[in-house]
Amino acid sequence: MAGNSQGQSNLTIKQFVERILNIGQLSRLEHLQLVTTFLSDYKVTDEERNQINRVFDELQTGRLKLVG
């Protein structure tokens, strides 16, 4: 889900969300990845959707910063 081109292993959605929330900011690419994952029906559980919603809630309330 959230791997990069430098060969780092993929993060689970929960790990991805926790990292974003701990850092307190979200890149536009990460935002796109989360939206795409959220809107896809491919193997996304209710728990994973709830995790992604946490990020969107934090972003909407201003507790999370969207960066370039």
C-alpha cells in the first residue's frame, strides 16, 4: 500500500495511518494513496476504512497538516 521506489517494504494501512498521525502531517501523495485505497473495494476491511477515516477527521479538524 505505502511502499516506495527505494525498495522499502510495504506498510499496512494501520502502520501507515499511525506514522502519519505521529508525524502530524500528510503529503499530497499520501493523501492520494489514502483516498484511492478508501474508495477501492479491493480488500479494504471496515477496520482499515476506520483507520483511514481517522486521518481524514484529523485533517478536517486542523490537527493534521497537508504538505506539498
